Amino acid sequence: MFITFEGIDGSGKSTQARRLAAYLRAQGRDVVLTREPGGSPGAEEIRALVLQGDPDRWSADTEILLFTAARRDHLEKTIRPALAAGKTVVCDRFADSTRVYQGVTRGDLRAKVDALHETMIAIEPDLTFLIDISADTGLGRAKARQTAEERFEDFGLPMQRQMRSAFLDLARQPRFAVIDGEGSPDDVAARVVAAWQARA
């Protein structure tokens, strides 16, 4: 089974991906926890290119190509081999992030994102958890981390609000479970497990 976590910056999705992976392992599943961009050596190198530096370092079109290249390597080296071996893959971000970050908020590029995805990736998750929080809360959390990977946070609050709206639009698809991301990590984790149990 292929499970992904999505959400705006600072939503807590990385924490919840780790928490669900630990829960599933405790239930006896063989779980691969991975992330995007990244998840394979080549994709991790591309991660540094797209998440660090000046916000205007890359055009949105160039970002689509970089993220798709990273995803293709991740798919070949990590995701497909794990699924073929019968493992459960839990991934922190996948194609939905590109649909939102580059396809909607950086211009009307969704058709390009979808065309590249269909040609080069051609796989969707079985289940996607959208950790939903307000843009104000998410950006505050994200900036408080003070890491080198803040290129997208530096676009500011209007973009975070636009991304939240775009994620909620995507979440109308049946594979999504929208999780209230407000509250403690334990509170959110309990909601994720409850949603998982309702679908498992």
C-alpha cells in the first residue's frame, strides 16, 4: 500500500508520517518511510537545489522539471521496489505537492504538471492524508524551525493561503482523508489513526 501525507508548510505532516509509520510497524507491517523531494540518493541531491537559496532561484517551469526528475528517481530506486516486495510505503509529500506548489500557486501550470506526471510517474497513492491547518499557523511553525530549507516559506503568507485552498480542492478526491492539524501532535496522530482504521 502506498500512503502519502500532504499539507502546507508547517502543517506537521512530516511528524504525522513518522507517527503513522511507527504505528503500522507496531501492527506488524513492513514499512518504508520516505520523503519528497528526496527518498533516494539522486533525489536528495535535487532536494538541496530546489529547497535552498533565493525564492526566485528557479522559474516554476524549471521547478516542475526538477521535482519530476527527483520523483522519477525516487520511484525507480525506492517506491516501486518496496511495493513490489509487499511493503507499505509512507511518503512525506508526493505529486500533489507539485500540483499545488508549481501547478497552481506559481502560475497556471497544472496542465504541464499533469502531463509530466502521466508520462514519467503514472502512479497515485492508495491513500493520502491532508493535514489541514490555517496558513498563519503553518507559516509561523515553519519559520520557527529556522532551517536552510525555507525557500518556499519565504514566498510569504498569501502563497501559503493559496496553497491551503488548492490542497483542499484536491482533497475532494476519494483517496484523501482530511485531518484537522490543530492541537498537539498526539491529538493529530489520534485523528490519523482513526481515519486509517476507518479505511483499512
